[in-house]
Amino acid sequence: MAALLESLEPLVTSLREDGYTVIGPVVADGAVVLAELESAAELPYGWGSEVAPGGYRLRRRRDRAAFAHQAGPQSWKSYLHPPRVPLWTVHRKDFTITEPEADEEPPRYAFLGVRPCDLRAIAVQDRVLGGVDGAYARRRAAAFLVAVDCTEPGPTCFCASAGGGTAAGDGADLVLTELVDGENVSYLAEPRSAAGRRRLASLPQRPATAAEMDRARGEVAAAAERMGRSLPATDLRTLLAERLDAGHWAQVAQRCLSCGNCTMVCPTCFCTTVEDTSDLTGEVAGRWLRWDSCFDLDFSYLHGGAVRRSARSRYRQWLTHKLGTWHDQFGESGCVGCGRCIVWCPVGIDLTEEVAALAKEEAGP
Amino acid sequence: MTNTLELLTAHPFLAGLPPGWVEHLAGQVRQVGYPAGFRIFREGEPAEHFWLIDSGRVAVDIHLPGRGDVLIETLPAGTVLGWSWLSPPYRWHFGAIAIELTHTVQFDAAGVTQLCDASPELGSELRRRFIAVLADRLQATRVRLLDLYAHPVVPA
Amino acid sequence: MNMVPQPYEVVARHEESPDTATLALLPVRQPIATPQPGQFSMVYAFGVGEVPISVSGRAGAMGILHTLRAVGAVTRALHAARPGDVLGLRGPFGAGWGVPAPEGSDLVVVAGGIGLAPLRPVIHHVLGVRGRYRAATVLIGARTPQDLLFTGEYDRWRAGGIDVRVTVDRAAAGWAGHVGVVTTLLDGVVADPARIAAFTCGPELMMRLTARALLERGVPGPAVQVSLERNMRCGVALCGHCQLGPVLVCRDGPVLAYDRAEPLLSVKEL
């Protein structure tokens, strides 16, 4: 049974009063980015986006939809898997080690506006990091996720062919569907967990009508048909494993700047490095966990040089990992079809096109 | 003293050669033993023999001023010593010295060359086997050139 | 817990060669779990950094031996460690050598350079259960005679029933042993290819040539094990650095059967 919320303000207030740091989309610096919300009014009502390979622009909408924009350059990994995390400090004298997070309470995040693609991305990272990164597991366990179904995919979206879809899957506490009527915006809300049920029960609401529920379902289903792109419906794991020496990689390499933007904006990219530091006295040392990118030349350094020296080999590593060997390592695809890599690539490389080209090359002339 | 024919047949270099050919070759050989430290040949000398090493060990070396005799490679039992008789200038490029008591079957190069001229098939087969030995040694030498164990690594 | 190093004190240091030393380490507080042959620790030099180093032996119930070569900032700091210094260990990590091998196997260990260090635990294992195996051969290759590791132990290994053969790439004055690549020592080692259990470690090309030489003598690919190396930062399958195609070297390796490793090693820049 779904509820209808006329406003999200009570939800935000309720979460903040319980000590949650509410994170959601806001308009800043010419894009829709994630930031802490003190009020639901900060959501990007009336803002949409124009996305294309290598291009992103905000645009004003004719209605007041808050969640009809496409994915911005950030993803929720900035909070669950932060770019720089202190791991521990150690004292030279007696080698006592202090872990910062062990004593402190992790911040309790409430994510407001998690798209189905991003919800799947969080689940993908859970699979990679949940069992080996205790700090990640703690942050994740403390998080409250409010998903929003997708009703307006963009030309760079391809979640449907990446194993997902426009309706939120598992992992959310609450799922909202935005019903937009010009200036009027309301939200169908369904709980998906005990915590979600409790939270929803505390909010002012009325039961959703059958018509509202039908409309919501219909819009979400229709959105699934409006994907801008798609991945070929083939076994990508096998395809990519067999195309490691394909001529096409050289083609991509001519365009790829190995800038690593794709790895920064991708919601599932998780690679990190460790940084060892020392204070000026040399008595206290520390270690940090820091985001890293397989496009970095240093990433594969071994015996005096990088194993993957060419841009060709580094692009190949990223693509074959994301869509191919991720299956071998973690039992599923690493790509959720959000399209961010296409939008934020400065030269507009489209991995759906690259995969299609590789598939075609295998088929022969 | 082991029968020469038996030694020849047992040696890996001639493995699989038709018995008739082995008998022909046996006419050009004699068994020679070298005590430890015996110099088998010096670089620059005419290359008039080659040897199948039956037991012991031979060092291939070269003399460098200031460094003396430098050991290049060791050849154990079961290998062939000497290929400079195959092509001009028919002189040894390196030296050879027995490291320990070494028992060999020594071939007369001129006699074997005549045999090969008279029997082209035997000649072709012998040359094929020598090429395989040289190819193997060249590959191994190239790998040593890479100096894989060295540090610091010189970036390519 | 696996992100936090345990303090280990250097209780002994043995210089194996001009740039390589073996450190004997004992836990100051908590020990790490007992390492199996072929596993590695992430070894931390205070304030400098951390590197993956294979375990080269054990000492008593809790002592761990690491043999390391000074090739960079961290290993230079570790190489210079003296008894009394405290290092950090995380681990043990990785899939190790497949020992015990099947009873009655002919064991062949082929080591190149520093690759003898991760293989020494296999040799110790063989010495402990010598009767389990038929033949046991150890082939050791190094750059020069002074780069040979653990030379003081070869006679003990021989006394324990292991055929130890040594070669160098280039001889020094007074060297009376073999000179040539380590694969030249293989002649006569493979009597029955079906019985061979082979373990090789060293530079990647050397391992591939060794494996190839064994396969040419009829040894099946799965019976040859190699120890791979890739850039490692975390050791716990978290950072993504050590990938070799589908394999995470810190978790699925470093030891891999050659039939699994060969197609990965043959792709340039994988």
C-alpha cells in the first residue's frame, strides 16, 4: 500500500531530527551535485539537464520536478567510499596504532534521491567492499536510502540493457515516485524495509489512489522504453575476454586522453591507493586510503615501469574490468548504465559504441 | 671401456639416428678422456674436431686481458661441444677446458665432412641437429643478455 | 583488522648478498596468522611505506622470515633494519604453493634470483616429509655467484635428500659451477612427466621459459605452479591494483597453475 506525500520537507526534518546527515541533489557550480540538505527546499525543483557525449548543461524545466534531471558528476560513493579516508596513525616509540573510526560514530547518512541505477551501483560496491572494508560496511549499515524511480532517462542512459531498469530494485529503505503536474509536485512513497516503514509512518500523508499508483507505474515503465543507448545483448564477459588483442583498442586509444574522468564519475569504480605520511618530527606516521584510477600511469607500476604503459592498455583495462572481468572477480557486471562516463568524457567516448565495435570485430569482416 | 657404438647410440645428440648412419659416424670417432683442468682447445686454433660429452663438464671460455680466462658457459654431459668446424674460418671462437674428469667421443671434422658430402641425407640431418643446438644456445644467451635478475632495472 | 599492521621486532638479520638481506621477525604484541608456503605479508617501514614481501621461512611457532632486496624507498628502509627495530606486518595474504603435493610425486623447484625466497618454504616442507616424495630437485639460477641466496643451506638440503643444482648467468673468478640459464639444468630431471609437481618463481620471463621447458618435456600445465607479481597496495582485494585480467593477484594468487596463468601472461600490458 503506497502513501502520497505532498511535500518532502517533513521527511527531511524527521531525518535531521534523528541525527541523520541528509544528502541530496542541489544546483551548484552549473550542475546538479550532491550536498548536505538542511531543507527540502534546496532540492533542484524545476531544474533539468541536457546530456550528450562530452557535454552537460543545466536547463530550466517548465515544471517543478526535482528529480527529472540526469545523473550529475558525483555519485553516492563520495559519501560511502570517500575520496580520502584516514586509516590509522602509529607512534614510533611503542608502535601504538590508533584507528580514527574505531572510537567515533560514523556519520549517519540519509540519501534522498537515489536513482535506480545508483541504487544498483551502491549494491555493486557493497559486493566489492562490504566484506573487506570494515569502515565502508559501517558507513553503509548506518545509511538510510530514499530511492526515486526514474521517469525521465536521458540520451546517454542505458540502465535497461545493463541489467537494471527505471524502477528501483533492492536496497532502498523508501522508494518515491515523483508525480509532476506543472507547478505541483507530489510523491508516491513505498517502504522497502522496516526502517523505511517506521520512517514513513511518522510522516503526514494520505493513501495513494489507484489512479496515482497506475500513473506512477506507467510513467516508470514508459521511461524504460526511452533509453538513449544500449549495450549489445550478448555475453560481454566472454566477448571481452576474447577481444583483448582486437585492433579496435588502438582506435579508442587515439581518442582517449587517459584523464580518468570516467573513473571519477563512475558510481562503481572503487580503486584506491594507500598513502603513508609522517609528521615533521618523524615520531608519528599515518596511513590514508585515497581514490585512485587505473588510468594513472603509476597504477600498475612494477619493477621500474608501468605494466600498462600505453593509453590503449589502460582504456582496455577499464572497459574489460567494468563489463568483463568484474564478473570473474565479483560475480556480476560492474556497469549500471548510468551514462556518466559518456557525459563526462572530454572527448565523448561512448562505451556502448566501443563495445558494439568490439562485438562487430569479433564477427569478422 | 664402453663400446663406442653404445656411447654414440646413447647420446641425446644422435638419438633416433638410423643405426647405419651411426656406424658410418663411428668410423670417424675415438673416445677421449680429459682430466680436470685440461685445455681441450684454445680460441683461434683450427677447429678440426667436435665432441659428444658423455660424462663430466666442459667450460666454454675466452681470454680477456686483465681478466684472464672468463667462463662463458658450462656444458654438461649429454651435450655437444664445438660447431666452428661447420663454417669458415673453421677456427675456434672461444676456448674449452675440462672442469672435471670428462669423458667424450671425439669426431674428426674432416672425416665427418667427407661423409656428409658422400651422403647428403646424413649431412642434412647432422646440420639440422646442429642448428637446433645453436638455436637453443642462442635463445638462452639472449635471455642472459636481458639480465633479468639485475637491479636497478634500466627502463626500456 | 587486516588494514592495521602488527608490530614485529627484527631479532636477527642475515646478509644474503650485497643488496639482499633476510630479517627474522617476532611479534611484539599479537602475531599474525601462521603463513603458508607461498603467502606474503605487507611489510611496513615506519613512516616510509609498505610493500608485499613473500614469506621466506618460519622460525619457531611465531617467527617469520622475510628475505628482501633493496630496490626502492621502502625496501631500502627495510633492508637497513637492524635487530631491535620494529616493522609492521599485515597478512598473511594470498593463495600459496600447492603443498603437500601428491604422494610419490617428483618435486621440481626452479628458482631465479630472489625467486628462491618464496620457494624456500617449499624446500623446508620437503625436508620435513622427504619420504612422501620420490625425487626432489631444486634448480637455482642467479646473476653471479655472489647473488646466490641461502648458500649456507645448500649442503643441509642435499643432506636431506634433495638434488640441488646451481647455475649463474655470469661467472666470477673461482666459480667452478655451472654457467648458463637455469633451464639448462633441467636435463635429466623429468624422468616421468606424469609424476612431476613443479614450482617456479623468478622474473616473469624466466618463469614462462621454465614452464615452457617443462611442458616440452611432457609435464602437464596444471602440474606447474608459478608465483605472479603485480603492483599491490592493500593486499586484501580492496584497492584494485593487482589485477591481471580476471585474477586478483593478492587474493587468487600469487601462486597460479601455469595453465591458468599462461593465457594471461601472454597478453601484452594486460
